[in-house]
Amino acid sequence: MPRLKGLPKDAAQADIQRVYERQEANYGAVLHNHAVLARTPAIFRGFRAMWDGLGESALLPPRLSHLINIRVASLIGCGL
């Protein structure tokens, strides 16, 4: 059981809600680390900016990177 509760979607700011919606579409749920970080919007935005920047400079196409992330997560027993 997580020690920290994530910020519910209805309590999040509009830009954070859009990220939640993308995650729900991609993964079926909001990722817990994002929900926890959303409790502090400035930190959440910095975290997302880092990952968005890494995604833009990636050598792999986004779809392939996404599939690799899912596969690796399943191999190490990490679920949503």
C-alpha cells in the first residue's frame, strides 16, 4: 500500500487533468507517481518537462518506446 495518496483527478488543475486523461487512455489508469507529484503542481510540471524533453530527443519512435516500457514493466513485475 502506498504511503502517500495521489491527488484525485477532480482536485487537479486543468493542465494536470489533461496529463491524467492521456495516462488513462494509454495505461487505463493514472500512474501513481504522477498522482503523488500532482500534489505539488510546480514539481509535477518540472517532472513532466524533463520527461517530455527526453521524449523529444529520443532515438526511438514514441510508439516503440511506449511498448518497450510496458514490456520491461511486465518483466519486473510492475503493474499499474
